[in-house]
Amino acid sequence: MFTEPLLSGVTLGGIYALIAMGLTLQYGVARIMNLSYGESLVAACFAALWLFTAISVNPLLGLFIIVPLAAVINWLVYQILLMPLVRRAPSRDALEVDSILATFGLLFVAQGVMLAIFGGNYFSYDFLSIPVKIFGATVSASRLLALGFAVVIGLALYLGLTRTRAGTAIRAVAVDPVSALLVAIDVRATAAFAYALGGALVAAGGVLVSMFLTFNASLGVVFTMKALIVVIMGGVGNLLGCLVAGMILGLTETFVATYVDPGLTLAATYVIFILVLLLRPQGLFGARRS
Amino acid sequence: MKLNAKLLLGLAAAAALSLSAPMLSAQDAAPKSIKIGYAISKTGPNAGGANITQIPNYQLWVQEVNAKGGLMLKQYGKRIPIEVIEYDDRSNSEEAVRAVERLIEQDKVDLLLPPWGTGINLAVGPTFNKHGYPQLTFSAVTDRAPELAKRWPNSFWFLGTSKQYIDALVDLLVKLRKEGKINDQIAMVSVADGFGIDLSKAARAGFEKAGFKLVFDRSYPIGTQDMAPIIGEAQRSKADTFVAFSYPPDTVALVDQSRLTSYAPKVMFTGVGTFFPLFPQRFGENAEGVMSLGGWSKDNKATMEYREKIRKLVNRDPDYWGSQIGYSSLQMLEQAIERVGKIDRAAIIKELQTGTFDTVIGKIKLENNMPKDAFWLLGQWQDGLYVGVAPQRPGVAELRVPKAPWKK
């Protein structure tokens, strides 16, 4: 009885974390508040769907095609579209505002392209939707897989960022780009790399959630909203925070739905969000800004 | 004298002009096209529904009419092609109202087609009514339909009231209970949005009146796709009947979760999406036995031909509830216009209210601006086709209960 909501809460939390990890890199390090984030995720869903239904490449193999492709596309977007903003921005706050406007435009372009190609219909396909029993509770293999990826990616990147030289450079840029320049870190290249890495993560998330979510071209904004909440709650730029915040939201939603009322899941989510904002405005794992 | 002559000449010219103007327009009045406009959700949350039920119908109908050369208007003694003006309402009621006003006042359209969905159709209702345009809605279900048809005689509500669907469902369940096929307990969930709220409200009253016990009755926020808690609780209840008034993504999630956890209620009724082509594509054999609104005649050649045309046009099937009814409403509009023989909106409305029309779903005559016994209220997936199981009218399929067990 208790393991069932626990397990589905943890898987849901993993999915939330997975959805939000790319944004925390793009927003936390590259300082691009990417409003077209959800569209990138939906685009990855469509890519996985197309690979699977048109040329029967299963989504797990699809990851190896879609993720590198997404990294390249995002790197190009950063170099071509966002670099002019980075160059002329007098401060990081100004860059945030500018990037909101630019990516807001990008949102409509991406959505328009997907609408033109796929139309506004709902899509869903059947892959790995097989029951797995864990401690007497049943969960689908695809959701479990998404959880696994979230944990692995989250921990690997967390370790990569804290234990390696390149990771330290990325964190330095996230904390203080001016001082980072002083210690010979190529801030722009690092930011572009972080943006591309974030793009790769969101693509991985998109491919994985497309295995069990029903989506259409207009669903992007839903993912952007969810990702933003997770990122802000966990602390901008912190992958571990992302994982923890995702878990808190997933577990809250599932336990509220099971023991209180499924109608109150959103309310519970926002109550927690507001509490975090009130008590720890920098997010659970966020560093206090000086 | 000279002045007088000039004045006379001028007067004569003016008279000639003023005389010739109306004469000219009477001769040459046949317009190049009949302008038909609509605002519909091409983007936003309603786009999914609008794209499947409504937009292909509009495209198909205009294509077919124009292939014949247009609408036959006796007034001019010839066919006049349709010109379409289309706006995206972005799934936003205010946007839809603005677009409809623009279509009427700036684009000066001759006729309007309705937007998608109950909410937006209600929102544009006053505008259609104020300007006297017929509004043939076929993606709106509201218990206020009879009242609205009275208040706005130009509005037609093809899908009718939520109550009629619930009445049909209750009748079926009562019959099953009498036959001892199900117990008297029902588990019900609904999405906390227009469709879910309306239908679950009507269902609550209907089930209670028929002596059923609602052992599980919950709503969930729109956008929820994690159904493990809901299906888990429904499974623990002892209900033989599971009813969900859901939207497409949640419908898929509910059915998928039931399959995963081998939750097998004897009657499984799910909401919007069940009758979409997506459903059998996604679930294959596991779609068998799942019930919902709408339905398809298993042996009606006209609807099968209609399905072929939609397939050719958009490369997929129509949905099995509103699509066929929507196309029929357009056929009715076409026939009404041609019978009236000119773009006289008041006369067209009158003809729609009183005439009898030939459509792909059969003969339709409206009663209080709603079709009566013209289509299936409830359907069930049987052998790969979503067949009508209620009301009891010719061609009805036998309801299959209990639902077939899930195949892995």
C-alpha cells in the first residue's frame, strides 16, 4: 500500500528532474533564460516518434542520434542567435532579460515548424510499456528507465562538475564570469558548451518521456513551466538540486493524490514552491548571491 | 443660356449615373466568390481537438463544393466558389471573439463556421447572434443547449447536452446490473476542466438516481499524465464499472496504467481520445471493449466513404464522434443555402431549423436546433471498429461486457 505511491512518486520525481536538468545548465551557467526550452523537449519527442514509427529505430538507439544532434543544434543556436546578445549585454541581468525576449521568439518559430510538419494532433506510441514489479508495486519499464537515466545523468554531471577541471571552469562561469576571465577561462566558449550540454540533456529527457507521455506540438509550455519550478526550487545551476527538487515534487504529487485528493496535486506543488521561495529564495541547493 | 445648358447637361449626367448604378449592380451582381470565414484553434491547448474533429472537415467540404464549381445560388443562376478566410484563435476565447468580429466587420464574410470547443463556442455565441450568422456547433456539449437555442435561434447544437449521453450510459449500466453482469458500484474520475466538470456533474446525479454507489469519485488537474495513484485507488475499490471523463493525454495515460497494473473493470468507459485514431494505434488489441462517447455505424456505406475521403485528405482517420456529425452539419448548411438560393442568412437559419437534410450519417431533421436520434451517443471498440452501442436504433451493436482482459 505504501510502496506503491512511494515508487510512482520516485519515478515521477525522476521524470521531473530529467525534464529540468537541461534548463538548469542553460539558465545557471550560460545565463540564457530559455523560454523555448519546452519546445526543444517536444521536438525531441517528435524526433523519437519519427525514428520509431517511420524507420523503426527504437527510442533507446534514437538517443544516440538525437542527443548529439541536439547538442550541435543548440551550440549553433547559441553561436548564431544568442552570441550577439551576449556580446552587447552590459551585465548578466541584462543578458537574462534579452535572452527571455529572444527565446520567446524562438518558441514560436519552433512551435510553428512542428505544427507545420506534424499538425496539432496528439501523438503517443507504445514502447517498453511493460509492467515491472518492485516490492509488490507495479511500474512501467519506460518510466523506470527515465528515472534511471535521471539519476545517472544527474549524479554523473554533478560529479563531473565538482571533480573535473572542465567542470570547475563551468562552475566558475556560473558563479562569477568576470573573475573566471581573470583566471584564463574562455567564458564564452564555456557558456556555449554549457548551453549545448543543456540542449543535449533536454533532448535526452524528451526522448525518454516520449515513451510514455502523450504529446502534441503545443505542449512545450507545460514542460517549460515544470522545469522552471524544479530549477528555481533546486537552486539555479545545481544538478543535485534539480534531482532533489524533482523528487520532492514527484513524491508530494503522488502522496497527495493517493491520500488526500488528486485534485489538490497542483495546489500542493505550488504550496511547496512558495514555501521554498519564502524560506530559501536562492533554492534548496543554490548559493546565496553576494 | 450657356450656363443653363451646362447645368442641364450636368443634371442629365447625374441622373444617368444615379439610374445606371443600381442597374449595373443588378446585372453584374454575381460575386466572384462566397466568403466563408472561421476562427479556430490552430495553436494552443485546443489545437489537438480542432485539428482532428474540425479543420479536416472544413477543408474537405470546401474542396468538394469548389470541385463542383461552388455553391449553386438560384439568385444568380450559377455556381459560385467558396473563398475561405481563416484565423487562429490561439485557443483563447477573447481572441476568438475578436477574430469573429473582424471576419464580420472587416472581411465582410457571407457565412461563418464555428470555432472548436464548448467554451469558445459559448464565447462567440453573442457575436454570431448579434449579426445574425448561423452557428452550427459540433464540438460543444452543454446542458444549456436547449436554453441557448431559444435565446440565440441562430445557434445549433449538434452534439446536444451532456445529460443525454449520461442518460444513455445509465440506461446501459442499469440493464447490465439487471442481467447480473456488473455490481452496483462505480469508480469515477474526471479532469478538472469544462468537459470533465459538466459530464461528471451530470453523471453523479444520474448514477445516484439509478441507485448506483459512487465508491470513488475524484477529479484531477488538467495536464495530469501520471495516473498510478488514481488507477491504484480505483483498483482497490470494489467497483465493476470504471468511468473517466478525461482529455486525450489523460485518456491514454489512464488506459495504459490500467493495462500495466492489470486493472480490469468489467465496464471501462474513458473520455475524449478514446474515439481518436490515436487510440487503436496506441493500444492495438487492447482497445477492444473500451467504451466512450460517440460511435460509428458498422454498416453505413456513406460514413465509410466519408472516412476514406478524410484519410486521403489528411492521411489518417477521422475521430468517431464529432467528425461525421460535423461533416453532416456542413452538408446541411450547403443544402440550406442552395434551397434558399441566395445568401440570406435569416432564410438559411429558418431552412436549417425546419428542413430535412441528407447527410453521411443519414437523414437529419432538427428539433429545437438539435438533431434528434441522428447519431450514436455511446460507442465501444469491437474488432477494430468503434461501433455505436447506444441509443437503441437500427444498426446498433451488442455491448460486449465484461471487457476483454488485457493482453501484454
